Amino acid sequence: MKHILSDFDLSGRELQEVLDLSAEIKACPGEYGDAMRNKTLVMLFELASLRTRISFEAGMNQLGGHAIFYSVEGGGFTRSETMEDGVKNINKYADFIMARVLKQEAMERIGGAATIPAINGMTEVYHPCQTMADLLTVREHKGKLRGVRIAYVGDGGCNTANSTMIGCSSAGMDVTVVCPDDQKYSPAGWVLKRVKEHTGKAVKVSHDPAKGVAGADVVYTDVWVSAGMEAENEARMRAFKPYQVNAELVAKAKGDCIVMHCLPAHRGYEITSEVMDSPQSVVFDQAGNRMHAQKGLLVWLMETVD
């Protein structure tokens, strides 16, 4: 039985297995229509989410299982019950837990109490399910992962950047983070060190947008101001303005590069509508693959239990 509390919980080989299974299920959905028969996924949410909730719930239903949404806004369960006691109850009712919580500490607590597979649906440190979908998308459009160059442009210290560095490096991609020359907006030293230890590959960091995306097969961005950062809005807008993914910047990458965004997008800020709606954009393929990658992960995790 395995938890996915962060991207570090999957080796490169295991990640490849999940992606292969995801691609197989996407290509032949009818063959997996009963894969989750009589199985239940409990989804714990501290933050509302369009893609995470709907993609998990739809995916579980398509696999023949059932998904239950439960709000843990404020970090607790009913009647001031502790997170651990709540999870111990869920262990008795369900087969999987997916949690989208504000703090990685809470995710670790859930994993510590869970005797069924626990999946990180997003925390402030990691976004592993997003990265699995990203990798599936890159593989579909580029035909491979190993050796493909990805430039992540924007906030190099956010959860999506962390998971991109870990997951893409694990898959054999070459990763460059393109961000302001400010420790707050750059990858944390511990992340860079651990990625190298986990994957054997070093992540490059560039503070020059044009040089950072030069030769990239994939240009990826995310919002500049995430939930909980509203007080930093003005400072972040100033810092990230030169890092907007627009037509001029995309032209610095390879001519056949694809453009990605994990959504929701703030058009006119981190990405222009011209780029997001262009033929190079695979943003909505990427969003669709959330469901397919998560279906593959659920089936793969079920096999680790069996």
C-alpha cells in the first residue's frame, strides 16, 4: 500500500508505469469500466477546485466506482474532531483518500493516519497530480519525455514549479526554471538538492526570460498570485511582468514548442490570450489529462494494495 504525499513518492520507473497505464486507460476506456467497481474515493477539500474535484469524481465514476466530496475547511472534521481521528473513520468506509489541503503538514498527517492510499490533490508545496497530467500531455504531443526541454516561467518557488522540477526530472526531461532574481521567487535550495538526489538530474535556473526559454520544447507558466498571497499582489505583479508568456517570448523557444498552463489562467497577466488560444497551446488538452492521469494513478495504487 502506497501514499502519494509528494512527487518524491514515485520513482522514475513507477512514474513511467502510471503514465503507461493512464495512456492505456485513455485509449481503451471500455476495458476499465469496472476497474473501481465497489470502490470508494473520499475527497477532502479545504479549498474549492474546478479541475481537481470534477476530474477525480468523473474519473472514479468512469472506472465504475464512487467519489464522495467532504469539506474540511478550517482544517478539522465535525465536532472539532482531529484530522487523524477523522481519517481513521474514513479508513473504515473507503478505499482511497484524496486531499486538497492548504498545508503539506496536514497532508503528512493524513498520510500518517491513513491505512488506505492517500493522494495529494494539492498543497502549498506540491501538486503531483497536475504534473502527471502535464507529463501525459507532453508525451502525447512530443512522442517522448526523455530529453525534452521544458522551461517553467514565473514563480519558481510555488507548488507547481516544485512538482514540475521533480516529476519532469524523474521522467528524464531537462528542466529550466525561469524566474526573477529574488530568493522568494526562485526554487528553494532544498528542492534543487533533493531533485538531484532523487533523479540524478540538475535543474537549471535562469533569470533572463529570453535566454531561459531558448531552445525549449515546452514553455509552461502558472498564476503569479496564488490563493493566500493576495496581500502580495502589487509586488508580485511588478516582479513577474517581464516573465509574461506572450508571443514575443514564445518565439524565443523552438518553433514547434508547445505552451502549457495548469489553470486557472489570468489572461493578460502571466499569459496572453494570443498565446493561450494559439495552435501551440495545449492548455485544455492538459486540463483534460488531469482525469486520465488520475484514473491511471488510482488503478495503479489499487494494484499496490492488492
